[in-house]
Amino acid sequence: MTIAITTVFFIACIGMAWWFKKDSSFRPREFIAVSVFWILLVATPLGADGVKKLQDMISNGTRSGVDTVDSVSSK
């Protein structure tokens, strides 16, 4: 895991904790289930590889969009 992925994971954990704290129908089992899901999804080597691939796809799409806007605005 890189620092960026770890940071996103940490922010997501804080957001979930705050959301569940504010939710009046909060159930600890739900929090544990969602936490385990995110840990398995992001914090394992397989999950981290998947997140890295997703980041690369988003980065490539963003780069393509910026290049398109730059080429259109320069004409």
C-alpha cells in the first residue's frame, strides 16, 4: 500500500465512524461488518492491487480529459 491509499483508507474509516456515531439506528454489528469489508477490500495485498489499478484508470482518464481541454482551448 502506498501513502495515498493508506490516507484514503484512513479518511474513509474516520468518515464511517462519524456517520455511524451520528446515526440514531446505529448497530455495532453493522459497523464491524462494514469495517471488515473495507479492510478486506483495501488493506490486503489483493485489495491494494485492485485499488492501485482503479487509481491508474482514474488518473489516465483525468489526464486524457485535461489533454483534451488543453488542446481545444489552445485552438
